[in-house]
Amino acid sequence: MKPYLEHVSPDDDASWATLNRRLDDGIPFQWHHHPEFELTLTLNSKGQRFIGDHIGRYDDGDLVLIGPYLPHTWHSLDRADCSAPHTALVMWFLPEWAERLTANTELRSVAAMLNRAATGLQFSPETASTARPLIQTLFTQPAVDRFLSLVRVLTVLAQDRAATPLSATAPELAPAATDRGRIDRVLSHIHDHFAEPLTVPQLADIAALSPSGLHRTFLRHTRQTVSQYLIRLRIGRACALLSSTSQPVGQIAGLVGYDSLANFNRQFKALKGTTPSQYRAAFA
């Protein structure tokens, strides 16, 4: 698992950074943050997206802008073309870089968008579709053209009135380092064993904290309790299975950690506002 604080280095010939990430085995859960803005276009991959206190589904063409220090990760579950890798086209730039850029009057709309990105923004399918070829071309260009293309992409995205905020809360400006290893271990264990019975005392032992200490630390870093996070993770995984497989609802409930179908149905409806069967029908 990557360290909680990720260190991003600019490209050799640029003032900002890019990464063309291609993974045959899937995108792993790697909970982290960094001081840069991050714009990520995910291709040929579907799964779950975790940004701050948001847990949601993503599919091919997902385009998201993340503000500084907002914890995040993606976790793939499937891909459309099994002969091609999961791909993430990632662009990072520092707030200071963005401030200098948006000091120009012509880019006021970009500055406003970046302010909104403090809690993460998912762009509409229409805007993501427009930006997709621009971003793909950007990754093939020399430094100057790449910079101009990024500015063009940002101006296109800034016009998206349907962009959706993701996390309900913004992060601390610079999260303290002392608890990063503890929360890394707990989150990693939860994601590896979410379908099994998990207790706060067990997770507290993993974090080397008291149960009350774990509660405070977990709440500070994820903006939700352990039980809230676990429910959202299980229901989120159930949504992915309901929309992409024909497995019976009762079987899916067991796969994501519910012994009681009634409890699964109740928690699903409380979180999604619909029953599992109704949710599946929307993808038929």
C-alpha cells in the first residue's frame, strides 16, 4: 500500500506532473492524499471510487477533479475489454501553479471550479466525453503543447454546470502525520475483509489504539464512523454486483457481508433510497 502522503514530482520538462497508469491486474485500493490538485480520467475500468467521505461507482470515461489533501483512491472490479489494461490518465498541479495561471481574467471560471474541487468534482458524461480526446492527445504532446492542452481542458471543464460535488466535507489543510500509518492499516484491513465480521476492538488492535482513540482518528480522517464506512463500502460493492451481474440478490447480500437479507434490504434502501431489485432494474 502506498504511503498516506503521496509525493508527486513534476515531469522533467514541465511545471506539473502526469501519469499514464496502465494496470493489467486492476486498480488496487491505495488510500492517499497529496498537496496537488489531481485530474483523473479512468478508461476501460469500472469499480468503486473513494474520495473523502464519498463512496461511489465509476465506469469507463469517469473524469474527476480532486482538491489538495483530499484523501482518495479508486478500486477496480471489472473492465470492458479484458485484452486491454485498466488505464488512469492522471494530471497533478500545485495550488500555487493554479493561482498564477488563474490570475488571468480569462480564467476566472477555472479558478471558481478549482475552489469547488476542495470536496472533489465528478464531471458530467457529456463534458467528460468532450474532454476525453483532449486529454488522450495531451499525453502524446511535447511540453509546451501539453501545457496549452491542459489549460484548454480546464476551461472546458469549468463550463460544466452539471459537475457533481463528491465528498460532503473538505479535508484539513495539511493532515497531521502521526496517525497516517494507523489509518492506513485499518482501511487496508477493512477493504481486504469487508465481507467478514469486523469489530471496533479488532480494528483498534490493528491501529494500536483504544476503541475510543480509533473512533476519533477514523472520524477525523474519513469524516464517518467505522460502521458508517463499512456499510457504505458493502452497499457500494453490492451496487457494482447488482448492475454488472445476474447473481440473485440474496447471494449478493452474502457476498458483501450480510447474513440477513432483511438487514441488507433495509440498509440498502436507507442508503440508496430504493430496493436492491429496483436498483438492478434501472440497469436492465
